Amino acid sequence: MNQFVQRVVNYIANELFIKGLAESKTFQRFAVHTDRHIQKFKKDGVEQLNSKVDELHKEITKAAYSTSTKSSGSGGGGSVLQPPQKPMEGIPGFFNALGRVIRRDLGMDKK
């Protein structure tokens, strides 16, 4: 019985609250103003995201083409395929690979 009364009171309070807000000019202005700002921020966010993706795509394409043109021109003979070289093993191999990664990250790699 207690749950029934609670539901009825809750329903009546919600109906009065919702109808009161729906008829309030102040609340309507607030809702329209808020919606306008949210739509503006969504639009600006999408535009900024698209511009960042475009810039990233340009940089990646530029880097990919500059890498492929450098590596194809350094062979001298053109498109001669060579088997991959086996990397050094053990501690010296680890430090050699670590040094290559650090040089590449710092932009000091000659490749």
C-alpha cells in the first residue's frame, strides 16, 4: 500500500513539475539557449577534429612518400630485393636496437 501511495504522489509531482516547466517562458528561453550552445560546440568540435585528421593525413602521406622515395633512390640499381638481415642477438643486439630507436625518435637516423 505504501508503494502505491508513493507512486501516485510521485506521478502527480512529476506532472505538476513537467507542466510547470513546459509553460515557463524563462525555462523555455534557457532550454533554447542551452541547445544553441550545445549545437555550436558540437559543430566546432567536429570541424576541429576533421581539420586535425586532415593535417595528420597530410603529414603521414608526406612522410610515407619521402621515406619511399629516399629508400628507392639509395639502392642504386633500382628494385633489387635483398633478403632481410638477421639482427644481432643478446645484450649487444638489444643496445644496438635501442640506439636505433632513440636516434630515429630524435631524428638523427640516416635512413
